[in-house]
Amino acid sequence: LGLDVFAAVVPYPLPFPLLPPADLRLAEGSAAVDAGALIPGINDDHQGTAPDLGAHEFGTALPDWGPR
């Protein structure tokens, strides 16, 4: 399917800019490390004394998602 499936014109920049993936890991010593609440079945695999606040658990590798 293409953008012609929509009723209105959808602006799409060409060529699409290739951006590096954002690094949203926490900084060492951040107040967000070990500051989260445990949610059973969701963040049981945390490292440290509690889950971290933020997109990624401190000390873990960035996930590999999206087009590369």
C-alpha cells in the first residue's frame, strides 16, 4: 500500500531523512536509576534495588528496532 490509500494528501519528505536512533539510556548516577515502582509481571527483571524510571534499564544495551 502507498500513501494514496488516504482521502487527503499526506505530506512525506523525500528523500526521508535518515536519523541515528536516539540514545535514551539513563546517565550513571542519575536520580532516575532505581527510582521506579515494581509492577509485577511488567518490570520484574529490573537490575539494582528497584526498576529505573525512563525508557531503558540502566546498564542494558539499546534495543535494535526500526529500519536499519
